[in-house]
Amino acid sequence: MRHITTTLAALFWLSLAASANADMLVGVAAPLSGPSAILGKQIEAGSGLAAEAQGIAVKTVDDACTADGGAAAARQFVDAKVSVVVGFLCTEAIEAALPILKDANIPVIAIGVRTESLTDRRAKTGWPVYRLGPRGDDERNAVATILTRLWQNDLFAIVDDGTIYGREIAETFRTAAEQAALKPVFVDTFRPQLDNQIGLIGRLKKAGATKVFAGGDGDDIAIMGRDAAQLDVGITFAGGETLRTPTDDVPYADGTLMIALPEWAEIADPKVVQAFGERKIVTDGYTLPAYAAVEAAKAATADAESSGKSLAEALTGHDFATAIGTIRFDEKGDLSQNPFRAFRFDGSRFVPLEEK
């Protein structure tokens, strides 16, 4: 991120120059102040470069990740007559903005709000929101779907650390397994943040488990893998996206599985990644999703103009080719495909499971 500040001003003027005669104006809502400002800068950089590439104009407003900031940003977008808004990371900001944008018939492509009710209440609220990113339940649903398929012929166990996160993700997997006529050989809650998990490994060995899903932090799962190896117990451990966080001291065991979002820079269009690199912009976090959101907004607007459909109709149920792959919004406004994928630790990094 060290290069991003010096780049943003140049991007701003470049996008204005490239789109001075453009008919399309995209609103960009991002927290550019406060504790989430570093993430807001990612949105600003990604949307700015996409606007330059697409030959359109952007109006970026600080939503401050607050209800007041979201409402104020929405009013600015209405006054500016933007065609569509992209961005938003915080539930408070987008929920305050959407009633105002709905009244102005301005759809929103949100890239960082996981709150399930945002789209689940669509029939009631009528909010024109489209989520380019995961729902809050996408991770646990992906764990359940992927591991039920992968481990259908294995003796597997399910453990969790007792937190809300750990319990919910473990229970979702257990329920899905039972619906598929699969039963774990061991289910338990472990004590987190211990120096070792030898006692747990012993119980897993006694139960005969060869695969274990652990709902908890990456540090705990790394310790489980280490202790299983030291005791010569052949167990493959799996966890959720908490494994993306580097461990403190203990590395993950080879073969550890992770269900998580892709690293966008690893799957993105190389030419787009190169364009960011040439401007010394690091493609972290929301940078590439923001770029993709602008691409989808431009494509949907062109479709609406040529077909006579509303922009909301153009955004729903259609494939959009973007820098991070093809995306499609369903009738509720969620992504039609769960973005979480399976990865395997190869000794140095997590790689897509297909590459093992």
C-alpha cells in the first residue's frame, strides 16, 4: 500500500481526462476516513483504474463506514445523477444509503458487505442492491458442500473452538453431512490457544478419524497438524478462511485444506494486474473486486441502453466478463455461484486443490 497515495491523484486526473465526454458517471462509495480508510483506498484505486480503462467518469465519496456518512454519500450521488454506485464495505453505511438510492432508481453493486439480510429482505425492501462478494453464510455453506463431497468415503471428525464462528461453521458441516447420510466418527469442542493439542489428537486417533474439520483459528489448526505429525497420526486437517492469516510460530502441516476466497491477483486477468503494477498499485483486498464492479456496471449499462431494459433488469441473471472472472447476480442480487474454493497447503503456500 505504500505506493497507493501518490498514485490516486494521478488516477483521478487520468480518469477525468479519459472520460470528459462520457455519458456514464459511476458513483464510488468508500470509507476514506477513519479506521477503514486503508480499505477505502483500495476501492478508490480499483474503481479509478477501471474507469480509466472503460472510458467513463467516477465520483468518489467518503461514506465513513457510518449511517450518516452513507446517507450523505447517497444524496451526493443523487445530486450528481450517477447511473450506478459501486463500493460500500459497512452495513450501516449501505443500509442508510439504499432507501435514498432506491427512490432515485440508482442500483448499487456492493463489494464488501456480507450481511445476509441485505439481499434476503429484497422482496420487502425493494432495495436495488447487487453483491459482488460473499454472503455471511457462504463460507460455512462452502465448507459443508465441499467437504461432504471430498470426505464421503473417509472417517472424518468435526471439532470447534466454542466461539460463535467455530460452532456455526462446524454445525453447518455436521448437518450437511447427516443429510448426505454421512456421520462423523467424533464431534467435540476443543480448548483454543493452547501450546499443544496432544489430548485432542489422542481422542481423534482413538476414534479412527483420518480427516478433521476444525472450526477455529489458524494457529490452533497449525498446532493440531504439528502434534498429529509428531505422534505419527495420519490426519488431514481442514479449516475456513481464518487459515489465510499467517500463523505466529507453527507452520501449517503439508496437505492442510482451507476453504476460502481466492487471492484475486492470482486468478485475475494478467493484463489488468500488470496495469496496476505499472502504476505501483498493490492489488490487495478490494482493489480487484472494485475494478470488476465498474466493469459489470459499464456492461450492464450498455446492455440496458441497447435493449431498452432497466439497469436493474440488465444486472440480473446475466453473465459479466470481469478481470476476476465471470460473475452473475441472481434474483436476490447475490452472486449465483459461491465464491469460496478449496485450497491445499503445499509446504509453502495454499494452492487450489486441483493443483495437488
